Amino acid sequence: MRQRLLPCLLVALSVCGAGAIRSAAAANPVITDPARTDTDYAVQGEYLGDLAGGGEPRRFGVQVIAAGEGRFDVVAYPGGLPGAGGVGERRTLGKAAPLGDELVVEQLDLGTGVKKVEIRDGAILVHHDGGPPSKLPRLVRASPTLGQKPPAGAVLIYDGLNGSIDTGKLVGGRTSEDGLLMEGTTSTDPFGDALWHIEFRTPYQSRDRGQGRGNSGVYVQSAYEVQVLDSFGLKGENNECGGIYGVKAPLVNMCLPPLQWQTYDIEFSAPRFADGKKTANARMTVRHNGVVVQQDTEVPNPTTAAPAGKEQPTGPLHLQQHGNPVRYRNVWVLPKG
């Protein structure tokens, strides 16, 4: 885990340059280049620290989600951040907005004796009845499998890490100016039982909401979707990141902020057939940013909008085009059996 402290500058939202495009539905800014973000993006992210006051120090993780025009949604997790000490559904919700020259957090329950909560100088400052404020610094978490090289026997579907933009193993493969794989493509070859490694990055769409924010999907065998969505800070439903669409919600919402690289490591067992009839359903274990979010989940049928017309012993990978510029890289598969 690496930590990065960023200044909190409260100025109006601005978007410029080639990394910014427009959402067709809402004409809202859609940013794909981390170098061309606005000042709200420098505030958005994860914060972690201990709260003093009122007895023993208490560990809290906080996620700050840009909501456009200098406003933010704020989620606090007693015990730490999701996947790293956070306590399940025990979370509290708040809002942050400019108040004069301060960015003040309201409605966030961090215990008794808290007088004011603000975001300033790369940290959340929690002011108590007495003594200095508690400081929760901003940090940047990275998946432990980010950049993982294909093991022996694996098939590299798309690189994008080492200057290679070869799309020869993809149907309809397109690359962005910065050499990343664009959404809306299918592998040329089919696979059955396998371990998949996929790295993805959602765009920054602070004014969009829900399914209109960084939407794509990883369809194993073009039939079973592990959702891709900017669901940073949301509850974690079956139509959000880490969910098997319409089947099962993730065990924990491990979605990182938009424009940070994330990983899916998917252990997939294909459906079984005998005499033309299915005898066992597909199953998958999904690790999102290194944390198990689906544990041997059974998928009884193709999920919504699956490109595959029917279930088969093998099938190609499909990366869904859903109207948002999600980027992919380092996509490889290790066939089993």
C-alpha cells in the first residue's frame, strides 16, 4: 500500500484536453486520462486513520466520492477500509460541500464529541471537544495482482503494459491513443475451465450516477458477466462492480476510485454436459483487487445481455460495450485441464 497526500483546492470544476469526452446521454464530462482531471478528483479517494477523543483511539476508513461541482458523498467504515478491516454493513453516510474556504463534512457519525469534520491538505481532519484534531490521511491502495505476468501455459489476450498493442487475439479489438484496450471486443479463441486475469480502469464521471458511471462487463464464455462499474463507495449490489450480474452481490465492495487500475482474477469452472444436456452449472470464484468477492458462486444461466446464445463447454471472453470508455490491459488466461 502506498500513500499519497494531495492538496485540497476548492475551485470550480473544469475539464479540458484529449482525455475528456462527453457522455452522449447527459452531456456530462467523461474523463479517461488521469493527467486531465479536475480539482475534485484530488479530494476524491480513500482516507484512513485513528480518531482520538472520547477514550481509546478508534480506527476509521473513509471513502470520498466526487458528485460534481465541488460536492462529495462520504462513507465512513468503522474498523478500516473495505477488505482491510472495515466492518461489513456498519457504515455511515455523509455529504461534503464548500463552506466559505473550507470543505466541510456533514451528517457523518464518527462518535460523540466531534465538533467539525473537514477535508484539507490531503487529509480528513476531525475536530473534537478538546485537543488537536484527529488526522485521517488520504492514501492510494493498489491491487496485489496488478501487473501480474502470465504464468507458464497462459495465453496473453492483450498486453498494454509493455508497449505492445497487438489485438490479433481479439475480434473487433480497438486501442486508445495511450495503448489501452477499449471496451466492446471478444477473444478469437474459446476457453473452458480457466483462470482469468483482467486489469481494468473506469473513467471519471463525477456528474453521472448508477449504471451510467463507468459501465462495462467481463463476460466469461460470453455468457456469465462479472460487472464492471464505477461503484466506488456504493453498497455493493449484484449489478455493481464485483457482482455477478443479476445473480449475486459481492461479499465486499472492493471497487477503487475511477481512473485507478483494478484487477479481476476469476477462477472459472465451465458448465458440464452429457448427451446434449447440462449436468452441472458454471461456477466462479472472483478476486477483486486481491480480495475474494465471489466464493465458488454457482451461475445457473447466462446473465443479462450475454452475447452467447446458449451455454457451451467452451466460449470466448467478451468485454462489454455499454456506452462508457472503460479501458483494459494485461488480459490473460490460464486454461485448466
